[in-house]
Amino acid sequence: GVLPPKEELWRPRRVGGALAGQRVVAMDSGYVLWLARTDQGQVYSCDTQDDGYAGTLPNERLPNQAGELGRTASAVGQAALLPGLVPIPGDERAVSIAAGRQHGLAVTEGGRVYSWGHGGALLGRSGDRMRVSLVDSAFEGRPAKFVAAGEYFSLAATSEAVFGFGGNGYHMGGIGQATGEIARPRRTLGQLSDGSWEILSLQAGYQHVMAIARPKSEAPPPQSAPPHHRHDPATSAQRQAEAAAAAATVAAVVVPPAVKHPTRPRPLIRHARRAPQPHSTALGPISPVAYLAQQSLPPSEQPAAVWAKWTPSARHDAIVATSPDIFRGLPAAFDPAYKNPCWQQNGKLRCVPYFQILGVSKCGTTDLYHRLAKHPELVESVNKGPHFWDECQWPPNGMCTVPPTGDWEGYVGLFDKAAAQIQTHRSAITGEASSNTFTASEVYLRGHDPKRNNPAGVTIAELIREAQPYTRLVVIFRDPVERYFSAFNYYRDRTKPAPTAADFHQRVTEEVRQWESCVAGLGVRDCVRRFTPQQLVKGMYVEFLHDWLRHFPRHQLLFLRNEDYAAATRAHMEAVFTFLGMRDPAPAEWAQIMQMDRRNAQKKEAMLPETRRVLEEFYAPFNERLAQALGDVRFAWPKAT
């Protein structure tokens, strides 16, 4: 409870307080806290306050500042510097504990993982960071056995797989080349991913991970404990690991400290002098369907169930302040009789979208939506793309595509006709496809001047997550060079002759120069947020991606590539149907889906080779970071594909 003088800190001292008389069988130390586990499976926490330097730093943190102790009333003032019991829900017994920089983890003998502290993706869940709560993962149906915590990331392991979540800037999550934040536990890749290894122990360092494992084929047969030995579930996993460690294989995920963070923007250089990327011609053909299976998992819960247990985020009040009409109009509960989120209001069934196609414009969103609409279980809305989230201002002024005023009631009204059909077809769903939603996050929010009613910097992704946490999100990307060229021709002045390839080259030259001038003065982030030149910026997909990954679990997002969609349309439609939990179409239904003409197709003069070179060099750094974030080189658009 009281730190000794600095000159006495070298002396080991016995820990007392609530741990006095307890038999401690495991401990772990983080930066501002340590955890202890007793032979009865209880977890105790204690603060050090200042990044683990035992009270020697001049600027101490507030007690339990990040909720790292997992206890509230008993973790204030000096009490935070004394061991205190961490309340595990249901009084479950812990079998493994882990302390990170400012967060804690525990796995119970029932195989459930609980987290607390710091907040964000490293908790593997939403909800109050100050309270011990269940991590949002079933770990593929197997009980968890171990947990480990690094600085800003977490891990859990079953008997045969390791799952990472949280920060992933140095690949600590083990999910491949992607470096984006892992919002919910995700199975690691590599040697330990095929289920043939038995995980015996797990440990995390500052930015790396190690596991002790052995081939299942070498595991000894299970033995019964001697009759006189009392089986203690709280320590059985530990004894098993110790008994097998000598014969085990060690698997490690290590990134040297010298590796630079791959998601940081590269310095902008003059495009005319930029050398071609080495990988652009070295890659062979990429399968147009190989990336679909791991993404297109059906939903595990329906919206009514998700909404029933949803816990508002810590920023709930700030989010509500940007759109009070939405939160006044949301129901307390959805009717579980319907697959789609629907409720009764004044004797009338009201419904909101089950899914959204977020964009990107000129990447095939319209074609995808109308093919989806041919499925008997999908009911179209009045307006395919109302642009409510990015364009309809609050307070409303009527100038958007959600009549009459652009408020939440008008948005819900767009789905009233769909609700009438859903009422008699309870497995049916509805959705929308506003093609600018993806690229508007962190740029617009309910209007074109987000600072007007958004001092807290709430984003579209954050708002949708708070209002519709169950929603399934589909994003389709296209080579940004082709997307930009298509947008140039689509949004032209129709009262004038069709533009020529030379006109497009002039536009590219002007807008690249405009962008570089902006970046020289303000930097990439601020220039992206200015959204000018708009069509050039929209192709910088990675600049918008991380906000969506920050607020939504990865399994609720399906990322497609237009070129693959065009090459294998049926396989992509199958993936989307699965992702949305829809039944397989009958042969006659498939015929209708596949016989559709491509939507919004255009005839235009070919792009000049020199124009293509400029744009390919311009977008290359953004594409490479997108491929890294999604863990798939196809999103770098290598020339061989």
C-alpha cells in the first residue's frame, strides 16, 4: 500500500494484504499492474502506477487509470497499491492469467476468456473496459486453456490453436502480412494452424509471441491420477505443460525492432521519378476465388440476439450527440421472430437494414446489389443508395435523398415497403448500398461539415457500430486507376462532348499536382480528410479501411475485388449469400441472377499509356499498404493479375 524510499527498493518484500495466507500458484506482471492466481482459481490484482518502475518515476499514474485492476470500488487511492480480488463472473475458477501494459486476461476452467482494462481491440469485445467481461469468441468451439498479453495485444490458446487480437503493427497476432488491428480473436497462421499440434504453453513479450507445442502424434496417452491424489483443475494445465515441456517444440513469431511499421504512409515523392515496384511483374496469376472462403462465414447470431446483449460504448454520449434522432428512434428490442432487424411501432412492422454495401463507388456496387436483389430472400428498399449516414444532415435541412427531411424516421420509412413483405416472409432481409459510405468515414458524418455537430470526432463507422452493431458490411474494391478513370467519365458534364484521353491526362496532371501541394503543407491524413480532389482520394482505400476495422469485428466485413468478381461472378455471389446467411438459390433463381447485364457499364476512349503510368505510380504505396492490412497481395493489383 505504501512504496518504500527509492534507496530501499532493491530489497525483496513479502506481499501481504488480501494475499496473506493464500497459496499463490501463478503470477504475471505488466507495465502498471501485476496479477496473481491462487490454488483456488481466484485472481488478484495490484497496481504499480508508473509503468512498472516500482514507484521511481516522477509522474505517477492515477490509480486504476485504465481499469487494469478489473475492480472498481476496491481500486481507488492507496487501495489500488494493495492486492485485491478480481471478480470473475459466476465465480469461475481461473486456470491461466496474463497482464499486459494496462490490461488483464483470465481463462477459466470452463474454457472461457475474460478481459479488462485499457479498452479497444485488445479486449476482444465491446463494452465497459473497467469491468471483467467475456471475450467475444467461441474459439472455434473449443475451450481456451491459456492466455498471454503483450503491450497492446492479447492471445488465447485452445489445445490445438492460438488466437490473436488487438494491436498487430509488428505481426504479433500471427495472421500473416496484415498489420491492421484485430478486433476479435483470430486464429494464427503458419505451422501451428493446421490442428496437428498440441499447445502446451503460451507467452507474450513486448511485441512478440512464443508458444510451446508438440505434435499430437507424440503426445503420451492420458493417465488417471493416483487414488490418493486430489485433482486440482486450477493447476492441471500448468502441470501438463511442465511434464511435457522437455519434449516439446517451440514455435515463435518474432519481428526485429528495426522493422518499420508497415502501415505508416511512405514519404511522398515525385511520381515521374518513382521506380516500378519489383513485385508488379513477378507474380503469377492469382486465383479469383481463393480469398472468399475464409471471409464468407455465415452470421452466428441474428440481429435481435446481438441487440439484446449490446453494451453501449464508452463514447456513447458523444456518439448520440451527433445523431440524437437515431437513438430516439431505435427500439429497445427487435422481434426475434424475424431474421431482419424489425420491431412493432404503433401496430406497424418497422425494419432497418440487415446489411450494407459500403462502397466503393464505381467499383461494382450497383451490379452486386441488383444481383443480390434477385434472390427471393432479399427485399429491396425504396432507394438503393440513400446516403443517409454521410449526406443527411443533423439537424435536418431536407436536402438529401431521404424524404421528407433527411432524419432517422425518413430513413426507416425507406424500408416500410420491405417491412410489409418481411412480415409474411420472416426469413427475408433488406439492405442498402450507399456507395460513398466507406470512403466518407472520418470525412463526413450526417452532412458535409462534421465539425458542426461533431466536436468529439465521431466517425461514420463508429456511429453505425453503436446504432447497428449487428450489421453485415460488404466492400468491393477496384484497381484505383480504373476506378478513377470510370468516375471521370461517369461524372462528366453531359451537356458537353464526351471527354478525350487527352482531357483525362490533363485532369490527372492537375489533380496529382493539387494533391502533392496539399500534402507538402498539411500531410497525408489532413489532405485525405479534406477529400479533395475527391475522385483521386477515393482510390486511397487504405486511408479509410482502418476506421472500419477499428470499430467492427473482422467477421462482419466482407472485402471483395471487382476484377475477381467479374472473373468469377457466381462464386462471389455464393460467398455473399453465405456471408448474409441466405439459402442457396435454386437453379432457376441462379439463371436470373447470372443472366443480368452488367450495371452502369460505359463506353469510353482508352486511357493514354503515360496517364496510366502516372496513376499506377501514384496509387502503388496506398495499394501496398492495403494489401498488407488485408493480408492479400491481390489488393496491391500486381500487373500479372
